[in-house]
Amino acid sequence: MRAIFVLFDTLNRRFLPPYGAKDVVAPHFADLAGRSVTFDNAYGGSMPCMPARRELHTGRHNFLHRGWGPLEPFDDSMPELLSRAGVYTHLVTDHQHYWADGGATYHPRFRTFEFFRGQEGDEWKGHVADPPVPDNQAPTVTNGDLRRQDRVNRLYMTSEAEHPQTRTFDAGLHFIRTNADEDNWFLQIETFDPHEPFFTYDDYRKLYDTAYDGPELDWPDYVRVREPQETVDRTRSLYSALLTMCDHSLGRVLAAMDEHAMWDDTMLIVGTDHGFLLGEHDWWGKNTPPYFQETIHLPLFVWDPRSRRSDERRTSLVQTIDLAPTLLDYFGQPVPPDMQGAALAHTVACDAPVREAGLFGIFNGHVNVTDGRWVYLRAPARPGNQPLSEYTLTPTLMRGRMPVEVLREATLAPPFKFTKGVSPLRVAGTAYTDPHAFGSMLFDLGTDPGQRRPVIDDEQELRMATLMRDLMVASEAPAEQFERMGLPATGPLAQEHLLCREQAGQVETSRRRPLRAEDFPRSRIDVTTPISTLLAEPAAVSVLRAHLGDLVDGPLPGEVLELGLLDVAGVAVGLIPTATLHRIADELAEL
């Protein structure tokens, strides 16, 4: 038995022909659907990139206990368990987060692995001098250092053959050719694409020629859309072009399976970690707004040579946590008791259901649940997004290590069942946004698949909130998560625990047009002035401290210091409420 898992990052379901896309060139995804089972109700769980990959290893949710971070010493790891059982496991990837602090313990769980450098802001090629900035590049406010590095990296990708996606699939095909006559192996081919930046080549871009001559935005900030529709359309076309390049790479894998007659004894899984908002709900990106369908409802294709089902669709609700148990089961290995997911062999064969509802979310964000028809996005019960704690034995962040100031305050927490008797560190959780500002929302996907009309329905909210609470209990959510969400850990839920009606005003406010500079008084120093300049003026510091409190005195990243308060309010939604920003603007104007 062999298995191949092709993992894309940020593969939008709605841009794929098997899911209804009409204007995206992706013939190999259409071919894949004809050769496999297509899942119509596949959802992510822990978001975004590395939390999702932790689920792929562990088969359990982690977003209630930890933000972005590595595999923990107590975590089960599907590829490691396979390796211990004698299955040869190999990873080929260009996903740069594997060699950063927050992802450095994943790849060693494979027996062998290969890396290909250069995606996004991967700290790869070293140029002391700043690289050229294209004249037509659209202005952005975040990730300045990473964008600079990305411009350097692109200098070394002048052809498709040099692109890390191509090199990753080259390596995957080399493994297939080398081991086509061998048995008992698992190959994970993983590319960062079509994650932003949406960088590809003319052969793909010309397929979506829009005669656009405005600013190029191939890496949007995660903020509300302010650009005109033609820029939004152009960015979507750049994403589509990169997706078509991904489709070409997928086609190479399908051709290799044909060439080596692998369909009789090789499982193929093709999926992703999450999607991306490309102007839907008036947002770019992910993570800041709640996880709408565009970012959490995923494409998933499975060919299982045991049941040999192809060109069929499945409606059962499945999640990312199911993939580790599925692969362990396929290779005849037991599923560890800490895995929450279910093996999907019977679901692939005959659409056998594996769950009533699925939990999903991001640490410090909304907690969410779906039963496949209804989706409930629950915000914190109160402003401030507290209490929050992370539980870890590997205190690293996406890029870097947890500050010693945070670690000095850490305490040992009692073990969870899934920590296998080990007491983790409890450290203060950080929230860069306040999801309370978005409010809680309930949607009926049967009548509103685009999630444009939140429903106030106490009976349905009570049912969904109960499903959520029960799944949180099953995930051993820490006590502070129940407090943050305003949910009891035990006992029946009641009217007092419902939030949609109470928070309807926040939902409406969050949908208003984004704030602009012209909404505020202009003066010598104002809400567009860099924060570093404001902090250099004692009178301005007094104004800020009066309205923002400890935020002013806390350590601020260098990138934040170069932003104005208006930009910060747009990126870190809820951190500076609109009314507070207006009061600050008025008082700064008087200085």
C-alpha cells in the first residue's frame, strides 16, 4: 500500500471547476474529480497554516489551547507513527514556515524531507541593498520586511523551472519514479501556493488578461477592501493565474500515477488548509474577520483503492482532523485515543457520516460550529477578548521566541488528557484584535450560502451553542475559553447564554464602510501620523494613554510604530474602537 497527499495552501474551493467555478482554467482538478470522491462538506478546524498542519499530524483541534506554534512533545504525529510502523515517509515542501521557529518540529517527524526556498518572505537570498520596487505596486501597510525579502527572492525565480512550487513537484515526482516499484510508503507533496503573494508567470497571467492598468496588488493586507472593483477583479485574476499553475503541477502527479500504474494500490488525497477572502464580505485575507465559508469550507478529493469510488460526491461533514486517522487506518495502524478525527474509509465508500457537527476557529478569535447546514460564529461575550492563555512546552511564535517577560509570568498547569500526564506551561495569551467588535452571527446556508443575512433565531442559536459547548468540552477546552465565550462548561444552556440578538448592533457596525482619513480632523499630528512620532511628543502620549491605557506603554513591534492609529485600527479590528479613535483625533487636533 502507498499513499500520496498533495497539500496546497490557500486553495479556494469556489475557484475550482468541480465546485462550480466557470472562469478558472483548472482542467486537472476537473480530471481529479472524475478519478476520486469529491467532498461537498469538508471543513477546516484550527486556523491558519501551522495550527492546521498540527491537526494533520495529531488528528485533534488545538486552537482552544494554542496559537501558531510547533508540534508539542506530547503530540501524536501521523507521519511519525507511520514511520515507527515501518512505512517509509517522505516530505517535499516549499512551505517556509517549517524552518521558522513556529513550525520547526513538523518536518523531522518524516523519515526524510526536502525543502525548496523562496516563497513569500522566506529569509533566503541576502541582499544588503534594497531591491527595486515596481512603479505600479499598490501601497500596503503590513509585512514591510517580508515584502522586501519577497522582492529579493523573485529575482531568482525568472522562469517557472526556478519557482519553488515547480521544484517541490519535481522532487515529489522524483520520489515517485524512484520508488514506483516499492511498497509501503507515504509521500506528502506540499506547496505554499496559491497562498499570497500571487506571483506567477506570463503564460498563466495571460489566460486572465483584463486589460487592467492600475496598481498591482498581488499581496493584499488583511484589511477591509478600500480598492475599486477593477483592482479587486485584477487581484482575483492574479490568484486564478497562480491556481492554474497549481493545476498544472497537480496534472503532473496524475500523469505519474498513470505512467506507473499506481491507481490500484495507491491512495491519493488532495486538499488544503484554508481559503482566502478576495473581496467577499468586503475583506481581504483571513484571521481578522470571522471564518466565513470562503476561508473555512474546503475542497477535498480522495481516491481510495480499497473501495475504488470515483466521479462521486459525498455530503457527510468531514474535517481536517479526519485525515490523520484516515491515513493510519489505510496503512493498518491503530488510531491513538487522543485523536478526535475519524477514519474516512466508509465515508469514501458509501457516504457514512462521522459527526453531527464540526468545531473550528483561531486562537483568540471567534469559536465556531457547523452542522453542514447551519453555521454559528460566536464572538467573545464581552469586549477585551479575555481571559486568554496558551498551553505549551515549546514557547515559540510564528517568527521568534516568546519574550522572556511573558515566560517569567508562566505557571505550570495541570495536565490535560492529551498531554499524556505532562504539565504544560500556561502563558498569557495575546490578542491583536478584539473579535467582539464583529459580534456573533448565525447563518442558514440552505437559504443564504453567501452568508449575507445573519439570522436571529433563538431556538437554532441555542441548539448550535449547545453543540459548540459540547465539542469544546470534548476538546478539553481550558476554563478561560468558556469564560471568554460566555458559556457554562456544564449544565444546560439557556436564553441568557445567547448572543446573536444582543450583539446584532456590532454585526451591523462591522459591515459599514472602512474608516478613511477624511473622516477625521487633519492637524499637525493626527490619526495618520506614525505612532513613533506621537510617542515622541509628551502631550500626544498623554492623550493616547488616557484612551488606550497600557497599550501605549507595552512593547510595540517596529512595524506598528511606523503606522498611524487609523491604519492600526484597520488591521487590529476592535483594538481601538471607532468612538475612541474619534476622541483621540479631536484631542490631537487641539495640541
